[in-house]
Amino acid sequence: MKKVYFDHNATTPVHPEVAKAIMPFLNEKFGNPSSIHWAGREVRAYVEEAREKVANLVNAQHSEIIFTSCGSEGDNMAIKGVLMGNLSKGRHMITTIVEHPAVYRTCKFLEDYGFEVTYIPVDNYGMIDPEDIRRAIRKDTVLISVMYANNETGNIFPIKEIADIAKEHDIIFHTDAVQVVGKIPIDVKELGVDILTASGHKFNAPKGVGFQYIRQGVKVLPLISGGHQERELRAGTENMIGIVAIGEAARIAKEEHQKKEQEIRYLRDKLERYILGNIPETYINGHPERRLYNTSNISFKYIEAEALLVMLDMKGIAVSTGSACSSGATEPSYVLQAMNLDPLCSRGALRISLGYGNTEDEVDYFISVLPEIVEKIRSMSPFYKKK
Amino acid sequence: MKKVCVAMSGGVDSSVAAFLLKEAGYDVFGVFMKLWDDPESKSTCCSLSDSLDALRVSEKLKIPFYVLNFQDEFREYVIEYFIREYKKGNTPNPCINCNLYLKFNFLLNKAQLMGADYLATGHYARIVKEGDEYFLCKGVDGKKDQSYFLFNITRALLSKIIFPLGDYTKEQVRAVAEREGLVTARKKESQEICFIENDYREFLKKHGFREEPGDITDIKGNVIGRHKGYFNYTIGQRGGLNVAKGYPIYVIDIIPEKNIIIADREEYLFKKEFDIKDLNLLDHVREDRSYSVKIRYKHRGERAYIRIVNDKYRISFETAQRAITPGQAAVIYDGDRVVGGGWIERSL
């Protein structure tokens, strides 16, 4: 069976050049980078080279990059580390209601321990208004955390404007940029963010590695205490394979940003144009322009997206719906709910996210099987019949 | 190639059912039904580890596998029914409704939408085709036969259902699982009611039942003690009544309208006749002959006649039976074949 992977916002395949780069670390290069002897020195050099590549990707200083294990760790570190590290300034933070669970649940956790959180709503396009954030600022606000782009809709939030507001009020600003790093160029200096979280497997490194940009001078406590690794901000012997991989993935991403955007945007637009033009009652969720070029969140009205996902899977096509619980059962998307969509639309929302390796052939295959599946599901939908 | 959806619970039975269908040449896919998610309960049903076991078996068999959410339907058709029945003083059997509504209605519909020609489960029962007609029959493993739980399936659906384990014994099923190296081969049997962790009484209390004490009377209406809320008792139960009579007494009946428990000597538990409602017929039923009727899952089945009295089906046993319990199902058998069944009403 033909296999098509259109779920790059969930995870991405490892780039062949990345796979090649990590091979020595599965074989002869086994040292601990903290060791003084030859085995340690040879791998230490690779850690720092990777750090430099990652720093280059986001225009940070070499010393402002901390390697982590994943995006969730980065989000936890940013939020818990900033709040715990700045208790004398206050116990309040601001975020949005459409954050990834790594942020949202961390906030909920902290609320149980006496911290206060303001959640900023979104409009029907799933966008936030920076002025809402300004209005939510209090004397004791220590942190603002807003994602750079939403994983479900692909919406790109006005991060620079929010960073400016945070700066005016001397509040630390963190952005979860997991869906953005590797997709579009980022300049942390120009954006003015204080902390930025990224995850390797979203841009063709393997799972198990991420990085954190922490602007020089920002006070954060470590989540994992222990040895001296990562400037004492993240203890634990370095994940050599992951670090080398994310460095290489960062290098490739920086070199290929433009080409990748051009290719993927073309495929995404072709796919969207076809669906909107040929399948009735389909709607794009999210902002029409301020959206990641690889992501398409489309509602097929009168359909349960769960059925659509399953039937596409049976044709070898991997896409996703809003959220899934731990066992894999689909659940209503909290992001689309926050956007106040017609439930008949939000239940039929499919997320298609393209990336490295996708071809026009695959898009053609997708649009060749989709209409029939949609028609079949609709023909069995009581809502569609009633119409 | 005919396509089959197998309901996989993460247990050994449905795992082997999926394997046997694959072997038989069907195009198979598995579905785990997410039915119940009680964060306070550690009950094994619908748990994450069960769905992961089902996934591991599916990957081993190289079949597609999906977890589908049926929590709303389960709450409405099984949990609420269960609670309603206890409010009425009945003793419900939620597994039967779960089969009828969740599996052979909601899941079957979804499976058909997903392109399935058949729905299969790991039940120990058989569907036998005679001419153009399909009949529900007992599984060959007498100890495991689950046809009692399936009597309510609409007759027209029998042609769309496969029970691959009908000709197998439990021992054989385990042996197949062992031989094929399925991770579920040695898994323990699930017991009792899946959404109840320990005691159904605790569950009911959590769902709004208040313990309202009331009178315990004997069969003549003399008050002989106090009970702690009628839902704590089941017909046939001995003990827990705190009544000293000099001889053993048993719960004979529960009268929810009056909040009364009737308790007396065991002999009053034996009755011959009762009416059933919502009869589902899977074959013709005749008044001039007797059938074997089971009044609970563990009942071995006794001879009885079936007649229509006042527009209701009345079951008359040849010999009186102990604890005919309203809310349980009465299932009528002609040999191995399920003729039909219905729900036991308050006995006469």
C-alpha cells in the first residue's frame, strides 16, 4: 500500500544527512563530554559545534543555547524556572487558551501551588489581540508565555508586538516556537523574546532532543538539578546523538528555509485549492494569511473527523485531528472550541501538515481518494441528510 | 476480499479472534472501544494498558488498529440504564445492553462506515446459517458460552456478525495465543462489571444514591427490622440484614416505591412464573412445548413453557426456581439455539 505522511506538525522523519551525522556516536565516539581525557574531548567538540549551528539558526549567542530533551521540557523549564526564579517580583503570569498542553498543563499545575494565570482568548480566526495581553498585565506579572505558531491551525501569533509590550513592562517573555523553528527563519534578537523553546523532531532530527534559547541575563532556575552540564541550567550527561542531530538539522534548516517554504507552500496551496473548490461545505480554520505555509486545518462540515482519519489511514494516508487522548481516541479540539466554531464544523476538522519529503504525487493521490471518502461518510451522517 | 472489523478489548479472546480471521483470509482491522474513563477508578476495563495490548497484537498481526471514542454512548446506554434499574429496585445486567447498543449498533455502524462487511467479537457463541436464515447458538465451550449476553441482537444483524471463537474452548484459545506469541496470551480474565472497581454500592453512592433506611418486613407484612437503603440488597441475598429470627432469612423482594425490603424463609424465594418485557425473538416460539430458560448467566437453564398472557410473554417453569430477579434477562433456548429472550419483570 502507498504510504503518505501528511502529519509533520506531529513529528517529522529524520533527514538522511542527520542520520549519517549521528552514526559515529552509535559506534566509536562514546565519550562523556565532561571527561577531561581524549574520549571526552572529542565529543565535547561536537556538542559545542552543534550549539553553534543551533545558535546560528535563531541568531542567538552560542552561550544562550541550552540543550533539552524535548519541547515539553523546554516549556516546563521556561514557566516553572522563571516563576520560581523570580518569586520576589510576583506570582502572576499571562498566557493564551490555545497553548500546547506542555504550557497549558504546566500553568494549571502552578495554579495549584498558589500562582495566578490569566488566559487570553482568541477570535474566530484563532488569533490573539496583543492589546488583550497589555490589559492583563498586573504589578506582579512575572512572565508572558505565548506560542509562536499554533500546532493545530498553524496561526502565527504577533510575537514581536507581544515582546515589545513585555519589555515595556519589564516582564519576561517566553515563546513556545516548537512549530516554527526549522520552518521559517527566526531572529531572536529582532523578535526581542527572552526565552524560546524548540524541539528537534519537528524539524527532521530524531525524538528526544530540543533546545532552549535563554537571553543572557534572564533569570531562570533549572528544572533538573545535578551536574554542571549546560551552564548548570540542565543537569544530566549530554544526549550526544540528539545534540549532534539537532545541530545538523539546524544547519540544514537554515540552508534550506527558502527552498522548503517555496516547495511546501505550493503543495499545501494546491491541496487546499482542490478541496475548497471541489468538495462542498469545506472551510479553512485559522487566519487566512498569518498561517504557517505547511499547515492546513480544514473542516468538512457534517463529518466526524475521526471517521475521515481512519478511512484515510486505510488508504495509507497519515493526517490528524485536533487532539488525541493517551490511548489514541480522538477528543474535541480545545483550540477549535476556543475559536467558537460551529460544532458541526469543529467535529469535522482535519489537520494536514506537510514537510520534508512530501511530493506533488502524494498530494495528487490524496486529492484523488478524498472526495469519495467524504461523500461516503456524509451519506451516512444524519446531519447531512437532514440538510 | 471481505472486510471485517474486530472489536479488540486487549484481552486474549478478541486477540485470538482477530488472528483467526486474518488466518481465514479476511481483510481485518481492529477497533478498541474507549467506553469509560473514570479518573478515580483503577479498574482494568478500557484502561490505557488494555488499548496498548490491543495495539501490540494488531501490529503483530499487521492489521490496522484504531481507538474509537464511545464514552458518550456508553454513559447514556449503559451507565444510566444501570443506575435507573437500581433505582427501580432491579438488578441490571449492563453487559447485555453494552452488547446490544455499543457493539452491535454504534460500533457496527461505524465499522460499516469504515468499509467493513462484518463485525466480529471474541464472544463464545456461534452464528449458524440454515438455508437463508441465521441463528444464534451457544458456543461449544459450555463453561464459557456467552450467548446469554447476546440474546438481544436484532435478528437481521446476525448475518453481519462473526464470532470466530464459537467453536473453540477457552483452553484452545489460550493455546493459539501462546503458539502465535500474542502478548495477551496469559492475561487474566476480566471479571464482573467493567466500570465497577470493587462494590457496585460504592459506585451508586458516587452517582447520587442516598442511603435512605426503611423497613424490612416478612412475607406477611410484619416489620422485622430496618434496612440501610434498598439498593444495598439483591434478591436471594442472605445475611447483612441484621434480623435475628432463629432461622436463616433471605431477601425475597424489593419494593422501591415503599422503600421496603421483604425478607423471609428461603422457601419464599422459589417461584414458577414471571413475565418478561421487550422480548427479542431470534426464532419461532411455540406455546405447545417447553424450552430451556436461563434466568441469569450462571443459571444452568430449566424447562419452561412460554405463553402470551395479557399481551405479555409469561414464562412458566416446570419446577419452581430460586431468586427470579427483576432486571436480569431470561433467555430461551431450544437445545443450543437461542430462541429469544427478554427482561424479567417483578415476579408474580
